[in-house]
Amino acid sequence: MSKEAKIQKTLARQQQKIEEGQFYEAHQQLRVLAARYIKSSDWTSAVDLLSKGAGLLLDADQGASGGDLCLYLIEVYGKAEITPDGASRDRLLGLLRKVKRGEPMKRRFVAEMVGWSSKYGEYPAGDPELHHVAGTIFAEDHEPYDAEHHLALGTRDSPSSLANLEYNWYTLTGEPHTAPLFAARSIFPYLLVGNLHAANQCYLLFTSKLTSDNPGLASQAVNSGPLTTFSTDKSTNPPSPSTSSKPPNLDFRVHPSLPLLNFLGLLLLAIQRGAPELFRTLKTHYKEQLKELDGSWDEALAQVGEMYFGIRIPNQSNPLMDMMGSFLMGGNAPKKQGRQGNRIEGTSSPAPAPAPAID
């Protein structure tokens, strides 16, 4: 009998046990048999048995037992030094999709698979496809903080998913003035990982939805390019751009009632020009509005200043990692909006207070 046939026979026996409700026995036998394959360095058989066995248990709503085999599978990936490719990723993502919402091991499973892909793959921050799918699943599970973290490191499809997540979250607050705070949660993460194109996408998607869903919201299209400097006339809101020979690639609309949203759009335009004086003037013009955020954007803006305008941050202590912790975990609560936990359950429960985010 071939190895494949033996594995299929083993899985059929365990399937029968699962159908009879003998979940513990099936789980333990699958672990024991996998250990035998591992001892003989038969990685292919171990991977096949564990992945399919985990799937059987997860399909039977046995999240703890199935999750344990998922983690065992990643351990085997490491021992066998399996690299991320279509087959190895799809095997893990197929199992992740089977894990029920709220299952305690889900976050650990995602963390382990990302860690594996970071160690054995070409992306130090983890495989983008794994991040994208994990972020999308967390968004579907109404776990926005986890979703933000992974989507910021995802694929070219991730910006639209993140912008939609933030916009849907914003609509649950019922407070129009909070729109810039939610928009920033999708824009800053991409800026701080150097993905200006994705940041622009998020801005355009968010503001397009905002304008479409709120026909009474005053807005005016502005000819955004070319751009060299901002007028320092404080009577102008937002500051008026003048021209140069290098047009930016962003359509910009002024929303008089949402100055911080204007700030975000102009920040993206200034980054495309790359002139430090534009950045400094923009911050000065919106100084009073930024003060209302109680400094919650300060670290992100300091990092943006260094990354895109060459303005050094004095006495910095790994600001990127600090920002990843504080920015993604709810550091900027909108006024009069309390934290209600990490989930968005629906319109009957207020959304958690947003913070601009960095991955």
C-alpha cells in the first residue's frame, strides 16, 4: 500500500471517530501518527496528515483540537524548512478560513504562519498574501485592529479592503466630524511603510464614499497640480497651492467642514513634491486643528517628516515600532467616543474609538 493510500485510510478512520463524537481520540491519534512521520523525516506525509486532519476537526467545530494540529503543521513547516509558495500558503489559508470567528487560537495561528513566512520567505515582515487574507478575515470577524495591522502589510488589493473597513467603521459612529480620524487609520499605515500609492488609494476611496453617501456635505474640487508651495495666508482654508513643473497624482476636494480631512489630502500632495517647507507650512496652517487631537498624530507626522522630507527626529527610540504599538491599538480616541472593545458588532453598538494607524 502506498503512503498516500495509508494516509487516506488513516483519515477515513479518524473521520469515523469524529462522526461518532470521539474527538479527543481522533485528535490524539492524528498527533501520534504525525509524530512518527516527523521522526522519520517524512515531511510530505506529516504535512498531508496534519493539514487534512486539522480540516476534519475544524469542520466538526472542534476549534481547540483542530487549532492544535494547525500549529503543529506550522512547526513541521519549520522543521522541514518549507518555503512559502502557492501550495504551502494555500494549505494554511484554507485552514484559517475554517477557523470560526472568536476562536481563541486564531490570532496565534495567524502570528505563527506570518512568522514562518518571514523566516523562510523573501519578505521580512511576512508574506503579503498571508497578511491580506488574514486582514480580510479579521475584518469579516469585526476585529478591526487585527485587520488594520495585516492589511497594511498586504497586497495591492489590500488598500481597498482597508479603506472600506475604515469607512464602514466610521458610518457606525454617526458623527460626521470623526471622518478624518477614520480616514487617517488607512492612510498613515501605508505612509509609514513607504507605500504612498496605497495611501493615495485609501484617501480617494474614503473621500469618494464620503461625498457619495453625503450629498449635503459641502465640497469643492481643486486643481491639485502642479504644486510647489502653500499660501501662508491664514484666511485661506485650506492653504492654496501654487504651481511648479511636477504635478502630483492625486485628485483633491476641499471639505470646509472637515479641515483635518483637507490636511490629509494636502499632506499626500506635499509628499509627492517632497519639499520640507511645504510640510512645515501645512502643519503650521492646521496647527489649531492638530492640537485638538491631543498629540495623537504627532509621532506619525514626525516619522512622515523624516521619511519623506528629510526632517530628522531628535532623540528617537525606534519610532516605527513605538508607532506600531500605540497607533494601531487605539491611541487616538475621537472626542466623546468611548472604547467599547475591539469588535464592531453593528449599528446597535458604537464602534471602538479610532486611532490613526501605523503598521
